[in-house]
Amino acid sequence: MGPFSNPLRNASLRTHLSHALLVIGCLLHWVVARLSELWGRDPSLWVFGARSGEAFADNAKYLYLHVASTHPEIRPVWLSKDRAAVRDLRERGYEAHHVHSPRGVYLNLRAGAVLVTHGLRDVNLWCSGGAKAVMLWHGTALKHVSWDAHFPDEPLPVRLAHGYTHRTLDLVTVTAESMVPVFASAFRIDPARIVATGYPRNDALFEPTPGAEIGIDQSVHRRVERLAAEHTVLLYLPTFRDSSESTALDVLDLPALGGLLERHDAYLLVKSHPNEAIDPDAVPSERVVPLPETADSHLLLPYADALISDYSSVVFDYLLLDRPVVFYAHDLEEYRDERGFYFEYEDVTPGPVARSSPAFLRSIERVLAGADPYADERARVRERFCHTDENRSEAVYEAAWRLLPPAPSKPADSSLASRLQRFGD
């Protein structure tokens, strides 16, 4: 047996490597922040990234597309480790580069703003020193995140690195004023740096976003569109659990559910978390349809007649559509003890909360029969947690733009800037 054949050891090695790269990246970020004062940064050049550079997704995706289509004064650039996403964006006329390519590094070093969904490692952490850092984040925080979750258990160098990256954030966007103290606690930053703009991804719930289909399997979305045109469609978006080896389907009574869906001519679409895969061959009912984890949830939500979830923040996005929600919280006590919530779960779940498979089936049957007694509760939670004004992307753009100085009439004229320009070309 070779030294790298043990999966647990491999995972441990990857974790240690990730920690080391984070610490080194923070040190280089500090150096670049000092040096960037010499060559200057271009306030009209913005770089975007998401999910550690692995995907064209989430709020960064939708803000990037909005800026590209409506703000010619800005040069938006997508940086990614995903070569297919880079290729697809370029073929559609957008500017995108591999995050570690010479051009990607150069543009990251020159960008006036860096806009990310998870952290500065969505682009090049070390290249972002001196740029205005905008954290777009990727959900309304029902469950604990960052410093309120696992960060305090990390080794000291990693805790120091996380603290440093959060202190460099110039702006954090959230969905409502109720989220400001939550993220101030989660990131340990000044609440003045947090602004309730709403999330760019929620604009896609109400009108098509040009370019939103880039990087996704369009055949999946066409199938969903066809199903929704002819049948009742339920969408199941459960939360990923770090400590569980089961999938989202393991907690469902699939034969009974399949029969219920058949009687009501309905389909249940199941999209797993990006960290979890579901084998379609393991599903016994054609009425239960697993979707690939790469499918864009925010393009699927408008097709769903009702949403099923547990502790996922996607519920708060779906509330904007004012349709029924069913909660399947079969492990509520365990999840509350392990992860914790910012709010009382029972106070922010405007729908039936099923704790067992029979209760879940009863809740689904009532929804399929047309019962909807939770409209007032949805309105209450929506008012508390959702940004209901239109054009959230523009609100985020304006907040980010206010961070930046006026663009210079010409690039900085220094030998160092000139060398960087040649490097980038």
C-alpha cells in the first residue's frame, strides 16, 4: 500500500496544504498591498470569482453579467480555475482568464476592485492586496458561519489568517438590515462595512439575465422547463452536512413518495449541494428526478410550484416568489447542537416543519392538494429577511462604485507600471 493510498491521510494532507497556502497568501497579500501603491490600481477594472475559483456561479456571476451588460465604464473580468468556464465566457464575448495565467495574475494585480462570494481565494488572494474587496457572500445566514461556526477550532496561524482576510474586506453585501449584526459577528468586522443591497442572483427570479446560461448544462434546464409546463414541480434543495455520509435521498421514503407524486401528476426535483453527488440509478421512481450539482438553483426556482428544504438559506430567496415552502428537519436537534442558528428555527420557517418521513409525506400531500395556510407567515419572514426592491445588482454596483476613487484619465506612468503592462500582455 503506497503512502498516499489512505483517503483519510490524503484529506489531512490536503487540509494542511490548504492551511499553509492560506497563511502564505495572507503574507503575500500584505506585501502586495504595500507595493500596489507604487504601480497603482485601476478603479475601472473589476475582477470577479466564486467558490474558490471552481465555478461560474452565485452572486458574483450575476453581478458580473449585470456590469458587463449595463456599465461600459467598468471592465469586468472573470477569473477562474475552470478552463471550460473561461472558454465558454470568451466564446460569448466576455473577458475571462484562468486565475493563475500571466494575464489573470496581471489583471488581479491591477484591479481596483475584487468581488467574491466565499473569500479572496475565489481569485488570487495574494494579488488582491491593495484592491477594494467586496464580499458578495452566498446566502442569508440562518445557520452559524465563519467565526460563529468552525473558525475558532482552527490552528492559530489559520485563525490569524482568517482574521486578516476579514479585516481587508471593504464591503459586505447582505439581504436585509436584520443580517447586519449577524455578519458583523460572523466576520468580526465593523457593521458600517455591511450594506443591505439584496443579492444579485435574486434578480434572475423575475427576469432573464443575459448570459446566465453560460457554464451550465442547458439540457437539464430545458427538461425542467418542459416538466413545469405540464406538471406540478416540487424542488428539494437540502443542506450539506459535513458529518453525514448519507445523501439527500437517504432520508426519503422513495416508494411512498413516488406513489404520492404519481397520484398528483407531480415531480420532485432534487438538487444536491455542490459537495454531494446523487447516483440517478439509485432512484426507484421516475417521479423523483436528481439534478446535477452543477445546475444553477436560481434558474430553477421560478419553475418550482413549491420548495422543500431544511436549513438552507435558499428558502429566503424563494420567499420572494411567495410560493409554499415545506421544511423537512428530521435531524433538527443534532444540527442545532452541531452547527447552531442565529435565529429560533421555528420563528423563521414559514411552512410546515416535518420531523419524520410520514409527517413529511402528509405535508407534501397538502401542498399538492392546493392547501396554502402560510401566506401571512411568509410575508412576515420575507419582510424581515429579504430585500424586495427591484434591481439588486444595480444596488450592489452602486455600493461598490462608491468605494473607488475616480478613474484616472490615463494609466499610471511609472516604470513599474510599464513593466507590469508588458507582463500582462
